[in-house]
Amino acid sequence: MITQLRVDDRLIHGQVALVWTKELNTPGIVVANDNAATNQMVQMTLKMATPTGKKLLIRSIDDAITVFNNPKASDMRLFVLTNSVTDALNIAKAVPNIEGINVANVGRFAENANESTQLSSTIMLTDSELDSLKELATLEVPVFSQVVPSNAQTPITALLKGIK
């Protein structure tokens, strides 16, 4: 079961490694990202950033979906990271057991960030990512933004108000 699917353009970093893994108390972290699945340098960096005692699995989006839908995974508590709202949408549409989707940090470092719609100080989306977020908000799973656990969860629907 996916305890939290987090959209974070940095994937594993200090905030995720030190704060979220403790908060969610999951034994495993899954990075669902096509680039990370094929890039040895990214994999090495992610492994170095993974907290001691946590298992790390790096898979493409399609392979991660296969893992999540495997009956063996239904009893596991997993913290899943991806760096794209569209990838999160694809996972959410294919995987039934997700407790919550946290759109936390995305789009700030994109090449076309100046052409993006800013929903918060940590969420800047291109038109296609914004469309994916709107669709994600219609699914029957809580979708929110929460940078760190001490912040209140802001429903994505509240951030989308007034956005066409």
C-alpha cells in the first residue's frame, strides 16, 4: 500500500530523507521516475540520500505500477516519490491503494518555469502539468500540498480555485 505518493522535483533530499521518512514510518521508499530508472548517476545520488535502514527501489513509472499492483506489495507500507504531476496521475489511475497524494515541490527548476502557472511558492506548473493536476484532484484519493509535516495540508482543490 502506498502511504503517500509525493510529487517532489528533487525526489530524495534532506527534507524527504530526514523528516518525511520518520513521519510516515515506512520501511521502503520507491522512486518512480523514468530518468532515474535508466541513469546510473541519478541512481547513485538517490542511494546516497536514502536514510540508513530504509530500502530504496528505483523503477520506471510502468515498472513501479507493476510493483504496486503485485499482491505482495499490498501489505507493505511504501513512500513513493515522483517528480511530475503527470507521473503521479498515471500511478494514481493505475493503483487502487493510495492513502494520499502530496503535491509538494514541483516545477520550480523547469526550463520553462517563467511560462508556468504558480499555485504556491513551491508549485509551478506548465499547462499540461496543470491539466494533470486538475484530473488528479477528481480522483477518489486525498490530494493535497504539504511541504513538511508541521505544515497544514492544503487541499489541491483550494489551490486550483480561480485557475482556468
